[in-house]
Amino acid sequence: MNIQLVESLANAIKALSTEERELLNQKLTYQSHWQNLRPKILANAQAIQQRRNGQYFDPDIDQIIYQVREERDQQLLPDSFSSEE
């Protein structure tokens, strides 16, 4: 164990203002939330993989981009022509 490091950290924490201590507590709490969420994320991923019969999700990126462009064109083109009249 690194006693000198622990003592230095303790002194640094004692020197923090109230606001800085609150921020430090938020940062430390956030890390523990992530650690608690990890098993849930892994369980969800496993459930999804089972529903997909072990097949990975591999979307066709080109098709998705084409679809999004088509949808956006449909949104923009009617407005373009109606303003010219």
C-alpha cells in the first residue's frame, strides 16, 4: 500500500473548497453508477443477441444514408417549390 500517496490525497481533499468537494463527490458517484450499470448493459446485450438467434446487427450504412437523404429531400423540396410561386 502506498501510504504516502493516501496521505497526500487526504491532504489535497481537505484543502478543497465546499464546491470542489461536491464536484469530487459527483465524479466519484458517477463512477460507481457506471459500475452498477455494467451488468445490466451486458444482460441486455445478451438478451438481444438471443432474440436475434446469435446473429450480429450489421446494418447497411449506405442504405441508411440513402434513406435519410430521401426523407430529408421529401421534407425540403415541397417547401422550396411553394415559396417560389
